[in-house]
Amino acid sequence: MNPGDRVRVDRADRTYEGVLLPSSTDDHLVVKLEGGYNVGVDRAGADVEVLAEDVYEIEDMDAAGPDDEGEDDAADSEIEFDDDLPTISLLSTGGTIASTVDYRTGAVTAQFDAEDVLRAVPDLAGRANYRGRVVANILSENMEPPLWQDLAEAVSEEIEAGADGVVVMHGTDTMQYSASALAFMLETPVPIVFTGSQRSADRPSSDNVMNAVCAVEAAKSDCAEVLVCMHATESDDVCALHRGTRVRKNHTSRRDAFETVGAEPLGRVDYDAEEVSFRGDYQERGATELERREGLESDVELLKFTPGMDPAFLDVVEGSEGLVIEGTGLGHVHTDLIPRIEELIEDGTTVVMTSQCLEGRVCDRVYDTGRDLLEAGVVEAGDTLPGTAKVKLMWALENSEDVTEAMSTSLAGEIQERSVPWE
Amino acid sequence: MSEYDYDELGLVAGLEIHQQLDTATKLFCQCPTELREPEEATRTFTRYLHPTRSELGEIDDAALEESRVEREFEYLAYDTTCLVEEDDEPPHELDEEALETALEIAQLMAMHPVDQANVMRKIVVDGSNTSGFQRSTLIATEGEIETSDGAVGIEDLLLEEESAQRVEETADGVRYSLDRLGIPLVEIGTKPDISSPEQALEAAERIGMLLRSTGKVKRGLGTIRQDVNVSIEEGARVEIKGVQSLDDIDDIVRNEVGRQAELVAIRDELEEREASVGEVQDVTEVFEGTDSGVIAGALNSGGSVTAVPLYGFDGIVGREIAPDRRLGTELSDHAKRHGAGGIFHTDELPAYGVTEAEVDALRDAVGAGPEDAVAIVAADADVAEAAIEAAAERAGTALEGVPEETRGANDDGTTRYLRPLPGAARMYPETDVPPVEPDPSEVPEPELLTEKVERYQDEYDLGAGLAEQVAYGQHMPLFEDVVADGIDPTLAASTLESTLTELRRDDVPVENLTREHLEDVFEMAETGDLPNEGVPDLLTELAEEPDRTAEEAAESAGLGGADDEEVREAVVEVVERNEAQVEEEGMQAFSGLMGECMGAMRGKADGDLVSQLLREEIQKRA
């Protein structure tokens, strides 16, 4: 008896007939009945008869189903090249936009490649010629810095191969970190647009269709920066375009979870009108040559200070190359911690201050605590978001001659010169 | 209408009863199960839906057909709805109160709960669910209920979330209201054991009685819906959705049997005539300069006329298959699904401004002879083409007999085509909600309404009529609670059933009365703070200004609270005013003066007390 078999299960005085499915618990057999309902039957005392074997292919069951074609030629065979359309590369890293049911855990997991996305989102057809590529197939909480480097390399290769824009399909949990990483690693002559979905692709209401369509439109636009394209509101009407270094996921589940912190979003894509517009200055397409510097120092931590924090946390980062502190208010920690921080700095660790307020910039010249921190050698990161600051410090430690100078200077739009959050 | 021999036709019918549960919170979130008016909406948002494949890689036919037209759905949200209804937050765990009620219902129908209940997503992309699916869980299987014509098996009991209420069509799609979305709903499906229209009605009534016996189901318009599945031996399974009133069930079954029998007869006749469906073609030229308003209207806005020749169909397209519905109406239903206003066919032409000459030219254009029929559609070019294709396809089905499909109940007991039958392919596991293991051992066995009627008569001395009214009425749970608290059963029963009905007839807004109002009024009556005679007046006061408590209303209206002394004073005053009459008539004057006394007390005094004091005062003087 295997998943996919048609079975009859007798237990107590009940009989259930249907297709056996993998079960997420050991105690139950899960049977899909004729009407489509799944029912769990206690394994104990259940009498199973296999009526027919392998009625369905459960293991290979991805979005395309039993009639799935070979993956390699799918894009070529189904889509003709149109000289009048720009070429957009779709890179997949997994995540909700390309996910389906995992029978092991019962939860949603990533199982698509870029061609599947084209099949899953037919609305993308006719907007561009597509190149598809799978860089990773992971949930974004499992993303790691070496994958940012792989992603930067893949994006570079796509641009060198003639892509007029790149769309990166990415899980939403850590999208802001990957977007920041690429923003620091790449000088790009074309748009690099991250998108994903907050509501899984297996539901008819998923935001994946509109986000993907809007991301492709943004990738065709004139803005050659690293952007995040996600719903601007709870409605399927407008996607916001956020600068990769200023964006933050600010809600666990809403479609409009992503927000630009400390400013209005850089641009928007009107879904119905298919129009991309920008409200501020941006780097234009072709303004720079493609350049890639993907070196990263991996020995960098981000520490959030909270009242009652065990000072021993600072022992853990002893000897690290870099430490970003998410301080309180203008950029503070308990005064008792300052001597220990000073020791770390003297020991060669670069310590950077950001604020858990998220909105606003750090300023350690206002109160004594701040002044003592500056005295100790802490570097202020202006209004850089804490997560962005971590990625930036990893990059700067490998690529900048003067790390202190780099951390207080805007390299990819992560620090805003003027505090005008209403603009 | 001709009666059919249902045995001979091999009638097989089943029921699906959908009943909303009266739980405190919704099935997958903590919002109240309260209905709202569209004007009360606090926010709106818009969405699109796209069909997805099931975990077995299939797309459901019904979902696919529904999604062919891209529609924008607008949703109204309230201060009683949350992100779960907006599909912007994962569902919470299955509501325990709803599960318990479902198990109680399962027990009443002698059903077997499943070991482990798996929440499923049933794909529905008409916008009535923000997620694009309805969450539905199989709770129990294999039960039965009794009817006078034998037992009817119960196939399954599902616990589902109610869909959003359709408010209206908009320019781009449909507007829905989120208040109803997520209210728990049980769906009870019978086995196809029903063999007559009367048995269908009786089974539906029996299930309704069992549901209400729990005291935990919602009451009122739209809280219970019936679907009927009907087939005859040579026909096909047809699911009829949305039968609004229980009383319509037997008519619906009768009409559907008739429709299937007529379609079978049509098939036989078409076979004999060697009928066939020809090629769809454009016949716009035939109608250049036509006097037909409908066709000219379409052509003037750049549309076209499409036609399909139906060889051997002459006289059959216009044949009646249900009261006032013809084969042509079926073709028309399919054309409408693709945006056309309907079809014209030669069995009904010349008419509607189409001339005989145009009919002749039409027949010539498509090569149809006198024994043939022609159907046409006039609309925008792409609509006209899709619509005539759909009508032609339906005409082709007539050659085979009765199509399996989902139909909607009309108000007159007939039905109309809605969509193909949904299949197993629309079911997908709901990964956001963990499976639950129902524990039937904890479930109480409720007293049946039929048993309550008996008990109310035996224990409370209610008359048979009143006992039945109370037991089957919507106030049954309140009645039982107040009687348990020591309120006189006769007072409670007559107030809840007669008094409220009379007040409603007098246009008193009794819908404003809360459970608390009623409980307080009973309490006042029981303790003597309010004479029974004052109950209608106090309820009227409360209904008109429901923000007050019962005590406040009684005080401001001067109801109740009169002590013996006050009553005696009022009685003495009446007797003295009518002194001559009392001396002359003695006790004969009682009934006239009694009315006057009660009027003077305006409901403040108990009738028995007034009567006693009045007797005393008359005796003193007589």
C-alpha cells in the first residue's frame, strides 16, 4: 500500500473508499474520498485493501500535475520569441509565489521552477520574452549569505546575456535582506525587481499573479535599481515599488505587508492600466556599466538591546568582525554595557548603531549615554534600517577601504540625507 | 400539470440541507456571527480570483467555466469583520462550539463521526469567498432519518464556512458583503433514497426539526437553504441549488422529473428524425436594416448575428419541457452564461420585429429546410460567437438526452441552468488548519422538538397548539431558560408566541427587543412588580426605545408598581363616581365597572386584585 493507490479501508463498522494520500501524522491513514474530501482513519485496527495501484502519481505531483512535460524545453516550446518585446529574466529562489502542498509536514513548501511560474501565471504572456532560471528552491527563512552571492552572480549572467530586466521570485520573510545584498553587490544598468506573494499560490486569491505581472512591468521600466514590488494596499489595484535597502516586511500576513520606512515608496505600478510611475529620482537604465563585487564577511551579528538583557550576549560576539546593535531611541544601550562594547571595539570588532524605532535616524550626541558610545568608538548608521545595516556591514568589511566612512555614507539609497518621511 | 408515475420513471432524489449555526464566533476567527447592512460598511477593497489546480493536479470544470470571464470583486468590510475574512490572515483553529454542535446533529441522525477530520478547500471562484475557496470539513458519515415512506439514509455531514453575501452586480463584477462570510454552516446530504416529491418534503421537514432541536441553529430568512438532487432512470443527475422555501421542495422535484421526462421524449423523437446540429455561422447580412429592436441594437453598436442550423429540430426548440420553459429556454440559458441576452429561434419567429422574409432568408443562409430549426444570437461579435457555440453545444446534448448539471431554483418552482456539476477536482486540503479528532463521547443528546411538544403539554399544561408553536418557534431556547428560572410557563409561552405576534401586527418594532429585555419583563411579572396585563404595554415601550432597561421603561410609562392601597383608592373612586348605578344594580354593575377600573389603572394593577377589591366595594354599598 502506497500513496496514490486506490484503497478500501475498513475500521470498526465504517468503510472508506478512495485514494490513499500521505499523512502528516503517524496515527492516521488519510483517504481522499470520491467527493474529494480527505478523511483521517485511525491506523490502529484499520483493515486496508488495495483496489488499484498508482492511480495517481503523488511523489511527482507539482503544479503541472500528471501531464507535466520535461522541464528543460518547456519554456522554449511553449513561448515564441518576439523581437518587439524586451527580454526579462525570471529567477526563482522558491517561496510562497512558487509553492504547493508538502505532504510530509502538511504545510506549504516550494516546488516550482521559473517555467512553472509562467504556466501558473498565464497573465505574464505577451508582456516580454522570458528567460527562466532556478537559483535556489528554498523557503526564504532558510536563505543564507552564500545564496545572495549565487543570486548576484546569476543576475549578472542574465544581464550579460541580454536581459533588459530581471525579476527575482523570492519568499517574503527575508526578501528585504536579499534585496539589500544585491543593491550593495551590483552596479546595474537594468532594473532588478524582487517580488513574491504573501498568500500562497495554491489559492485562487493569491497575490502572486498581480505581483508577478507588476514586477515584470517594473523590470521593463527605466529605473535601474534593486526594487521590491509588492501590493500597495489590500486591493488588487496597485503595487508599490520600494527601494531594496529601505523596504521592510511590516506585517505577518497582509498583502500590503511591505513598506518603505521613512519615506513614501519610490514608485508604483497600476495593475489595470499597466502603468509604472516614479515619484522621486532614481538611477536610469543604462546609466552605469554592470559591475559586481559580491564579497561578504560572514562573521557579523545583529543584536537587539532590550531591558534586562544578559551582558553575556556580548561575550558571544567577542572576536567577531562586525556587530550591528539595534539600540533604543536615538541609539542607546544600558550604560553598564558600554565598557564591554569598548573592549570589543579595541579588540577589532566594528560596532554599528541603529535604532529599534526603525523610523528616524540615530543621534548619539544628544545624551550622555550616546556620547559615551561614540567615545567608545561606535559607528552611527544614520537612518539605515537594522537589517540593512547588517547586510551592509558584511559587504563593507570586504569591499570598503574605510568601513567607518562607508557605514555613515549612502551607498545604495540606504541612508537618506534629508528626513522628509512625507515625500 | 400531468402527474407522473415516479416508480415507473425510476425517480431517485436526494437532499442537501445547509443550516447556519448560532455560535458566538465564526468558524475560523473570533468575529461575531452578526449580519450587517451594506451602509454600515467601514472599508472596501477589490480583488481578482484565478483558478488553481487541486493537489492531484486537476482543475475543476465548474471553476474553469466560472473564471472564463475576468471579474473584479468588491468586498464590504465592517467593524465586526477582521483580516481573516479579508483573506489577509491565516484562519484560526476550527471553532469548538461549531464542532460540538455538528457532532450533536450527527448524533441525532445516528451518524458515525470520522476519526480525524481534515479541513478541505472547495474551490469557488465566483467571488463569494475572498480566498477563492470554501473551507469544508467532513465530520460524520452513514446515518439515517425516518419518514412515513421508509428510512432515508444520510450520506454525510459537513461543517463549512458560509459564503459572503452578494450585494449587487457592479460595472466590472460583483459586490459582496463580508459579514456573513465564515458563519458556521452544516451541510447534510441524504443518500438518493427518496422516491417521491412528498417524501422529499417530509425528509426535509424532519431534518429541519432535528436541526432546530439542538437550539443552536440560526433562524429566519436565508439561514437554511435546501439543494435537491434529482434524476430519473433515463435522465441524469441534476443538482438544484437554492430552494428558498421548504414548501417548494415537492414542486421542484415534480417539475424536474417532468423536465427530464420531456427531454428524454425529445431525444427519442430527434433520434427518429435523425436530427443533427450544423455549423455555427455569421448571418449578420440577413438582418441588415432589420426592424427588430434587439437585433438592430446589437448591429448598430458594431455587433453581429450568429446562427446555428438545427437539422430536424422544427417544432422541438419551442416545445414546453417545464411550466413556461421550452427547450429554447435551455439554449438561451447557456447563451446567457457567455454574456448574450438570449437567443431567438425559428419556432418562435416571425416575432420580436423579425419578419417572415427575414426568417426565410435566414433559413436559406444556413441551408435549413422546413423540417429544421435555426437559433440565432445578436450581440457584440465575440459574445455572439461564444454564445451561439454554447447554445449549439446544448442543442447537441439534446440528442443524447438529459445533461448532468447544476441548476438554480426559480421562484415559480422551475429551474435554470447554472454551471457544470462540480467534481472532486475542486477539493484541496486546507494546510493552514490542523486536522482535528472529534470526541463524540462528550456530546449531549438534545431533546427532540417532537418530544418537547409532548413535555410542554404534560408538564406545563400548555395547549397542544401553543406547545407546538413554542417548541418549533425561534424563542424556544429563551422559553426553556426562563421557565427553568421559575417564570410561569403559560405567561412565557403566550407572551413569546401570541403577544409578540399581536404587537408585530400592530406595527410595534418587536425586532428591537433583546433577550435581556424579555427576561427582565418576565422577571418583573413573576415578582409582581408588573401585572400580567401590563406586559404588552411594557414590551411596546421597550421596542420603541430599546436603549432603556425594562425597569426604566416601566417607571417612565407608569407601568406596574401599584400597591394594594393605590388600587383600592382607584376602585373606590370609580365606585363612588357610579354610586347611583351601584345602588340600583348591585353586583350586576360589576362587569361594566371592572373595565373602567382597569382602564383607570392603565395596566398598573393585577386584574385579580382589582376584581377582588371591586367586589368588596360594591358589596359594601349594595
